[in-house]
Amino acid sequence: MACSSDLNAVLQPFVSGVLEIQSEDSGLFRGTIRSITVTEGENSAVIVLFSEMKIHNGKDWVETENAPYVVSCILFSGNEISGGRYFYRIAFSNEVGTFFPPGYDK
């Protein structure tokens, strides 16, 4: 799904939920979502701001730098999965992620 008001509508229910990001290069991250913005146009992107961010160190979840997560819509491809979650993949990389709705019990 390209960035559009449709994608924005799909992602807005995940505000106050959790985004879990797994990257072969960076590891496993999990953050509580403060806001999601989907921009449109030539440089369209999904921008997620977090109220907190943690990284998994192989044993435990530990606090880490709370930086915005920005993904170009050209590379973003996702779909809804069971449990009200939204799974996405980033093209040309080994990065995937899952949006969990508020109150989701993992």
C-alpha cells in the first residue's frame, strides 16, 4: 500500500499501542507509539514517534535512545494480520515490523 490517507487510516488505531521492529543490521526494538504521521507526495513516508523505546540485548529489554522511526513509502509494504495487528516489510532490506494495538497482550 502506497502512502495515502488510506494507510494513515489503517495505522492511526495503533497510536498508544506498540511497534516492534526487527532488523538484521540493528536488532530487535520495541516502542510505545506516541504518534503516527503518514505524509503524501513525492517524499511520502511513515513517521512514528515513541513515548519510550527499548532494545532486546539477547536476554532482556533495555531502554535505548528514543528516536523517530521514518520509512519511505516507496519501500513500505504491509497488511493486516490476526489479532488486529499490522505486519510490514521494508523492500531491499531485512527489516520487518509489527504494529500491535493498544492493550494487546503478547
